[in-house]
Amino acid sequence: MITTRRLEALTDGIFAFSMTLLVIFIETPKAHHLFDPQQLQLYLVEQYPQFISYLITFVLLANFWIIHHNISRFITKTNYLNLWLNIIFMLFIVLLPFTSMILGDYPQAWGSIFLFISNLFCICSTLLGIWVYASHNRKLIRSDIDQKQITLMTYHLSIGVFFSFLSIILSFFNTSASLYVYLCIPVSLLFYKLMNQKKS
């Protein structure tokens, strides 16, 4: 059976590379293009969409890394199908800095928003696919994991897929609102936890 250690090492490297790549995409001014400090200040102000895009995407990548790390804690072994699911997941992770850069350059364009949220949908879907495949019949996960934990993780990942898909649909009607749909994810998770606490 193939071990998970090298897969986890590769995943950590991919995330580190992608998070570093974000700042490289922010264009720096050339000295011969700016003749006084006021021009530099104006240039930096004009770059604020890129900085906002950088901040949002960095936080998203950090969140996806944490989720993948939490999934990996339960998975004790792997196989070739699981390896390829993880490789496809990393493919979409590496693509995120590019789609984020396009969004930063064209924050109001439908195409840039659609590309970005479609990228997020693919990431959320592959994360869910990795977990569902690994946890089905406890194929690749630890045998001592409670069924409630499996169900809870499936629910958390499904919420990301649902709201990502909803964001894509909404983008055809209101491009700006489609980005705010992702704010529903932490709210829905908090509501779910409160409801569980109330039942218990």
C-alpha cells in the first residue's frame, strides 16, 4: 500500500508555492516610469484591487490548506485513484493565483469573476471527492473514526460545493453579488454547530 507521507509533502509544497506566487503577480512600478513621490502614491492607490485580490486569495488558500490537513489526519493510506484525486486538487490550487490576478485586473468583468469562482468550485468539488472516496466504507481512513465525524466532515465540504455552485449560477444575473455568496459558508457552518449544540 502506498504511504501518504510523500503526498502530504507534495501538497504542502504546492500550497507554499501558490501562496508565494500571489505576491509575484502584483506588478511593481519601474523607477523610470515614476518621476515624483506623488506618482508612486497614485500608482499604489490604483493597485488596490490587486492587493484586495491577493489578501482574499491568500486567506482562501490558507483555508483550503487547513481543510486538506484536517482530511489528511483521518486518512492513513492511499491508492492510485486517491493520488490522482489529490493531483487534480493541486492542479486547481496552482491555478488560483492566475485566476486571482485576472480578477484583480478586471474586478468588474463577468469573465474574470466567472473564472475565479469556477476555480473555487473545482477546488471545493475535488476536496469533497477526496473525502467521499476515502471515507466510503472506511476505505482509506482510520477504523476508529466515529460515523458522526465522517458525516460532519462530509457536510462541511458539501456546503462549500453548494455555495460555489450557487455563486456560479448567480454570476449570470449579478456578478458582484456572486462573490459575496462565499460569506454564507462560515455563517451556515456556525448555524449548524449551534443547532447541534442545542440538540445535545
